[in-house]
Amino acid sequence: MNDQWTRFLESRTATIDNDGTVLFPGQPSAPDCALFDLSHLGLIQVSGDDAESFLQGQLTNDVREVSSSHHQLSGYCTPKGRLLAGFLVFQHTGKLFLQTPRNRLQPMIDRLSMFVLMSRVVVENASDRLVRIGLAGDCAPELLATAFTKAPRRTGDAIEENGVSLLRLGGQLPRYEMAGEADAISPLWDRLAAQAAPGDRDYWALLDIRAGIPSIDTGTVEAFLPQMLNLHVIDGVSFTKGCYTGQEVVARMKYLGKLKRLMYLAHADVDSRPLPGDEVFSVHSASAQGAGKVVDARPAPAGGYDLLVVLEISSREQDDLRLADASGPRLTIQELPYSMEQKETSQ
């Protein structure tokens, strides 16, 4: 974590443990108006004259569309189209940044660096360079309007003002991320904290889950194709941008087949967290790959856990899904905030 930012948070009564978890006294589990430190998310900076064209050949989305006024989700695939990572891609001060869970950060820096070759590109860890905070709740647009000339209202929109990039994220609940140097973020935090209560990293991840925004963890590396995680539905894949690693497989799924698995939102009444990669069981599944896998799970404020799960569509339609095995806890499917009614292709 950025040293200046650490000192600032500690001066605001935060305690920070050895793995960087930030906690505040009396911190509620799910504030109606929630302010987040996002230092637990890793950040890669890709800079240089060829940065845009380099990423264009690596990621599933059209990086040419990223600007100070637009950010995007994108995937990073193997040549077989299997996802190694998912990124939030944004621009700040003219440079491109890729945000991903910290435990996937160094492997992705190492892999991207392998393909730089003769390109004029530098790939580096920027996790402690830019401070990032989040704001979520119905309060967010009005509260941000006190600090910015406007708060972007559409998912994917962004603005950059006074050294801070402000990104509107997906989901039914208004939610924003802000990125900038510690000197720019610190007074912004104080302004927002006057009305917002601190939220923790589990609640931020829960908001991603409820928004239907997937992540790749160590337990799910190379487990999914982009369409299985609904990336084609939430504008994380471009089918017109041209070639990138894994593009042939991803395009073939769209145009030549029938998709057999999709990602769903679910709830389980369990006391411990289901982990990314854990199996989902259905007695109706005839697949050697099983009925599905957990993408991510976080505690729900009312109890149990909310999950994103990739499931066989045929097993989902039978509505008898359980964690682990036939005797495991039952999964209750919830509504995602977006429609998946599109023509699909196959796995």
C-alpha cells in the first residue's frame, strides 16, 4: 500500500493489518452510503508509444475505445481462449491501467512482459502508485456532484478532473471508483467521509457479485471462456476489433456453436465461504466437467453467501443445484441486473 496513503488512513482511525486489510472502528458490514479503500486490488500500468496497440493484441475488448471519458472491462486469454485474468481497463493522465485482484497481479505482469518483444512498451506494477477509492449507494451521484462538475451516470463513463479519474461502474446500485495520487485522493476521501461510512473489501466484492461482474482467482485460472462469464453481455468482448490472443476460439463460439454454460447469481445458506473453483453439483448433469463452478462468493448482509457461479444451462433449468455434491447446500438462483437473452455459441 502507498505509504502516504497508509499514514493518511491511520490518521483517520483506520487500522491496517499485515495483508493490507483496512478496518475502521465500528465499521458496518453494508452501509447504505459506503466509502471504500481499494488498495487490495492490484494495478498494472502499461505505458510507451506502443501501449495501445500492444494491449489491442492481448485483450478481448477494443482498447482503442478507452479514454479519459470511457473505461471498460476486458479479459486476457490463453491461445485456447481460456481466461487467465479479468481487467478493469481505464486511462489516467493519458496512461493505460489494468486493475485485477492482487493475487493475479504478478503472474499477469510477467506474462504480458513476455510478449512485449520489440514493442515500445513498459509493463509495471502501479498498485502503490495510484490510490483508488470507491463510493456506493443511492447517495453517490449527489455526493460526488459536490466534488466534481458532474458524476457520470452510465456504466463505462468516466471523467478526469483535478488529478482524479472518476469511473461509473456497473450494477443497479450507483457505484463509482476514483483513482489518483494520494495528494488528490486524501481531501476527496475527507469530503465523502462526511456523509459516507467506510465499507470493507468483502462488501465491495459483494457489489461486484450482485452486479454480475466476474473475477478470475487462482482457483479459476483457465477454467472459463469469456462468454461463460457473460463478458460478451457486459461489454467485455469486442467481436469487431480484430486479432488478439485466443480470438479464434472466442469468435468460433459466437458464430459456429451453441453456448452450454453461463454465469448466474445465486445464494447459499452456508456459514463458510465457498471458494472460487469449488464444484457445483446437479443430479441432472451428464457432463464429465460437472454442473458448474463457483466464480466468487461473499457474505450477504442478511446471512449466508451470495455467489457468482458458472453453470450448465441445462442443469440450471432443472433448478436442483448444490454445492460440492448431492448432499451439499442448495443454491437459490437470483436475478442478474442484465439480460442474457442473446444468440449464443458453444462449449
